Amino acid sequence: MRNSTPSADAKSVPARLFVHIDRPDGVRPVGEMRFDASVVGGFSAKFRYVAEWLANERRRFPLDPINLPLTATPRWIETDSKFVNLGVLFDAGPDIWGRQVMRHKTGIANPAESALLLMGRGNGVGALLFSTRPDLKRSDLPGFDTLPLIEQDLLRVHQAAHNVFATTPMPEELQGLLAGSWSIGGARAKAVMRDRDNGIWICKFSEPGSTVDRQRVEYANMRMAAAIGIEVPEVRLVETELGSVLQVRRFDRNPQLQRLHYASAISLVSAVPDDKRLSSSRDQRVFSYANLAHIASAVSTDPVHDRTSIFARMALNVAVKNTDDHLKNTGFIETESAGLKRLRLSPVFDVVTQASSHHYLRIGSQGRLGSMENVLSEFDYFKLTDRGAYAVVDRVVDVVAHRHQFYEEAGLSGRDIDALDALIEPIVPAAVDDAEVEPAPAPK
């Protein structure tokens, strides 16, 4: 029977959670988490793989090959930060928007992290599932068919998101429409929805009071990424009475709706900054694109491709001034190599032009400064040749120089285009010719 287990309660604070993973042949136990609520004003958690997972040579793989390697016997790994050691588990939990939705629904400002994981109910990023008992079945979880339907419910879900954003009461007819969206990351208003072809989409909504149509900006930037040769998920742009909606197909769900394991870059890096300015030598080393390339070398099935793609994404982020390039906005997705479960760089996402002056991640020898000179200053960290690095940057610059082609495709207003040009023109001047940009294969 569907939903046979009671829903999680944000007020409850479970001290013990069982961790499972969704596989084609069913939900399988992976590990166990413990939380210590006695740490006043702090955070304490630990995880260990269960013996059943470690003993199954055919099925087992490390959830995080760097910080949670497989061991011969179960062994506790502890943390005092959800970003250190156990971050891959917390990838499945909500971020700013999800917490805002929960707060609007429950009235609880700061639910316990264990309660948040439990409330995800299988809709969080990746394939990990959480329960308070060691046995969990798919029938215990809401089915994908319980998600709101794009063709039928898009306007109502958009309205529900506006109500949450504006902290206004939710009308009865809109109750529950965002229930499957609590575990989605990011800060922008969004919802998980399905279409009649069984596609699962993240729908990003316009927000009241926004001065720039961010959905159209992101659509244009994603189309530029595809033209450069960077892997992107399928994106669609539609309009409701409340504004534009960007629909991004979930890349952590395959065509058979199988959940795929996911590890964010912040989890694999497993570190917190020394300070918000990232000014220490340690922060500049750890929170950098060069370190992302190092991570790809350690975990990817195709490190050469992924290092080059990270370099191309860095160049694109600089070119379109996507300065919100923190480590949560890069991740690695499950793939298979020689019969073994491994990771590869996920498709790019959340590429939005920003007004801030410096990037979050270190670019090159000039720190976080966004310039093509800085992009090219340390290409050897990506194991690129001089010729290879310049070829990538030349392609990025050529596509972004023809950005008006993509802005017009996205339906951006003249005012928005002028605002974007004011930010981007100092980095990549707009082309004066009318040549159409042709798609290119992924850079090698």
C-alpha cells in the first residue's frame, strides 16, 4: 500500500536514522547515522556502513570515495559540520528554499537536521533515502505519480511558491502542492513536478519584486553552455499568468525514473571556510576551480574530459558573470564503468548572471577576479596544454560574444539585455556581426 509509513514530523528529533539507497531491484540498506542533540549550540553526527552493504561485492560502492571509503568492517565516521566528512548524506536535505517551504508549512524555524533528512521522502537530490527503521520499501514512499502535473497544475504551483516567498497564508486548494519540493537545494522559488511523458522536472519560478527575469537569463546561459559543448540538462521556458518558469529536467533521475546517486563538490571537498572572505591561503587552495579539477582526477571515470569541462565551465562563469559559483553548484553523478559504480561530472546547472564583482571560487593567480586573463593564468592545474586551454577560452568567448542571439531566443526584454550587457561587456564585448553560433562538441 502506498505511503504505509507515517509522514515525518518536523517537531520530532530522531537521534538515529537508517540510510538506504534506491536501486533498480529495490531499496537497499547502506548505513546508519547517529545524532547527538546534547551538543549545545553545535552539531554532532556520525555514520557507518552496515555490514550487509560492505559484504556485497557486486552491489557495494562508496557513497563518497574520498571521505567515506569502504572499510572491511563497519566503522564510525564523525563530524561536527554537515559539510565535513558526511556531506554526501546531507546533499539529500533541503537548502534555503526547502527550509522556507517547511517553515511556511510547519511554523518551525529551525528543524533538526535529522528531521529534515527524514522529511525528504525520496524527493531530495540523488538516490539516498532515510528512515527510522532498518527496513524500507519503495511502497513506503510517495510515488512519482503524486507529484503535481505540469500540464495541469503549473499555475497553481507557481501561486503556491509565491505564497511561500511572500509568507502569506496558503489557500486550502494549494495545500500540498509543494510537498515534494521540500528537499530541493538552492535559494530560488522552485518545485518538483512531472509531465505526462513521465519526465521529472525542477520548475524555477519568477519571484515577486524581481527586477530581472532570472528564468530567461538562466535559460539563455544554459543554451550558451550547450553551444560551447558543455553538458546541460534539457531546459524549457514557459510562461504563466504570474511570470516565466524555467523547467530543468532532473539529471539524477534516469528515463526509467530510477534515482541516481549524487555527490556535490562541497561534500567531496569536505571543508568549511576559515572566514567568509576566503582570504586565507588554505581557503584559496581548497575553494578553487583547480581543486575541483583535482577532485575530478580522484573520483571521475573520465578525469580528462571532466577536468576540461570544469575549465570550460569556469571560463563560461567568468564570461557571463556567474559569480555565485560556490561548490554546491557543481556535483558528480552516478555512472558505471567496467561493471562498477563510479562518479562523473554532472551536467551544469544554476548558471545565472550576477551583479557581484568577485567569484566565490578562486579562478587563478589573481584570486577570484573574473577575467579571461585570470582564467588562463593556471591552466596547467587542469592538465591542459597551452593550445588546449586557449581553444576552450576562444570557444567560450565566441559564443558569449554572440549572446544577443541567445537572449532573443529566451525572450529577454530590451531593458534586461541592456542590464546584462552592462555587466558582461567589460569581460566579453558583444560581437558586431550577425553570424549564428553553431553548436559544438564538448571541448577535449
